[in-house]
Amino acid sequence: MRYKVLGKTGLKVSIISFGAIKLPQISVEEATKVLNKALDLGINFIDTARAYKDSETKIGIALKNRRDEFYIATKTHSRDEDGAMKDIERSLKELQTDYIDIYQLHTVSNKEEWKKVMAPNGALNALKKAKQRGIIGHIGITIHRDLDVMRWAIESGEFETIMLAYNPLDPEGVEREGILKLAKEHGLGVIIMKPLSGGQLVMPETEMGRQVGNDPIVRGCLRFILSNDAVDTVIPGMKRIEEVEENVSVADMPLPMTEEEKRELFKLIGSLKKSFRYGQMCLRCGYCLPCPQGILIPEVFRAYDSYLNYPDHVKDVGLKIYMSLEIKPDACIECRQCVSRCPAGIDIPTRLKEAAKVLEAAIKERGLK
């Protein structure tokens, strides 16, 4: 196992850590075996949350006699001080400990949530008081989507860790990488959640349980994430010993990945032939570029995916991305050089036309210019 210092916390954590979100799916006996196996193989950081049903309880039962061997992080979804303090006290009880290494504000993923937790009587105040009392060691935050909130959290000076989603299907890949770099520059420990895009990046046989522990896409995704030097640790969800063994094996693989290895990973992902939630047509790997006509192909598809998949009140984000492109898809001459380079074998010229038709109709309908 390899270890990295988790930013300004000073905690030296395993680069592969344990995401406890799946623990409610298994029995106490199974959880005990899986969690102990994780510690035996060198994992020393476990992340859970009050929202993960009975996961805190299972961790408390399974590891009460090994508390000095791992760091524990949990979260509150409460937005006010009173609710957050009650959650902290409940976490201590369920985890059977008198000290929590990192307590995080859970899913502060839009500006309204940010205002609530940062208010004078907001949840952050409870975490500060708990830290002063010595019952939590460090304060963190988890954010799923809003890039502005991510920047505010990083630059606020209030947090020591930040947890973000990041994986090869990230719809905001370039921007998200910029956020990771910013977090590192400000000394925050960087924890990565959803490394498999919420289970999308798993071979079909693995989903059905026939190849758990032998999935090249899983290993590739974890290596892809850990190849980013700003990342300190990644927390794949686990509920089987085979998953623990597979994930831990990545810690001994060479880092960073080579460009050829990344290309092979995207080819494997493309072979799944799935309709991905945030990448229905394009993995945005960039291997299709350069386009002889100068079309920024991944950006066209990012705009399209954003328009199709974002909530109604932010669909214009995709339209604005499309409108900002200097060269539109109608410049395509169908040379198909992009198709020959695409790891997923996408018929890019055809899909560009589809995207342009939908986006331009939406722009016209909204009267945007």
C-alpha cells in the first residue's frame, strides 16, 4: 500500500481507502469480514456518513478493537448548527469512539446549500465547536456538482479536506482538474468519490458478480484518478472481500498511467456500449483531436450532454457552452479522421449533426444569441 499526506490535516492515509456507502447492503457479519480485510491489506482511512443508513453502526461493531489502526471520516447532511451537533454526537455513539478524525459537511452542491451551512447558525459552526471540544480532528466538505461552490469552499480557509467526484466520465473534466489543482495549492486534502461513476464503469460480468475482483476497467479507473498528483486518496465503495483485494492491488501498480494505458482504458469503456448518464456519446478523452476543420468535438458533446442531463433550471449551461464555440459542427467535411482515432468507435460526424440539430433548435426556441 502507498500512503500520502492528506493536505493540511497531516494525516498519512492510504491512497486506496474504504468507501462505506455499500455497507447497508450486507450483514454485520459480512461487513466485519470486509472491513477487517481492508485494514489487514493496509487501508487506514474509512469514509462513511450519517446518511449511509447503518454503516456507522457496522463500522463501530466491526472495528471497535482496532480503532487505533485507522482514520474515520463521516458526514452530516444537516444544514443548521443544532442538527449538525446532534449528528456528531450520534456518529460518536454509532462508531463506538470518542473521537472522529474528519467530520464533513455532506453534499453542499449548490449555492443555497452553501449559504445555509455558512450562516452564523449554520452547520459549519457546529463542526468548529466540536473541533474546539476535541471530539473531531479536522473539518471537511463534500461537493458533487457546483464548480463555484467548490472554489468558494477551497478559498474560504474553513476546510481542511474536500471530497469531489472525479473519474474518466467526468462531464467537467478540464474544469474539475483545475479545481483539484486549486485545492492542492490551498493545502486541502483531496478525497475522490464516485471513481466508477456511480457503478457505470463496471464490466457487465462484474455487475452480476461473476468477475468481482478481476475487472480491468475498475483497476484502470482507479489508476486514472491516482495519476492526478492533486489526488490524495480515492474511496471506492466496497462490500466484498474480492473488491477490497482488487482495489488494494492498484496501489502497487505503476503511476502515473501512460498515454497508451489511458487510451486502452477509454477503449475498454467504449466497449461497454452503455448509454452513460453524463457521457452518452463521448468519453471526452480528446483522442479524436485535432480536427482538420478545428471543431472542438469533445466540447460539442459536453454541451449536448449538459443540455440533455442537467436539471431544467441549469440546462442553459449546455447551450452557452455550444454558443461559445467559434467553429460549429456544420464545418465538418466528414473526413472521418476522428472516427479512426476514437477508442469507443463512435460515428462522430453523424453524432455531431444530431447534437447540433438539438442544440440549435433549443437556442432558437429560447431566443438566445
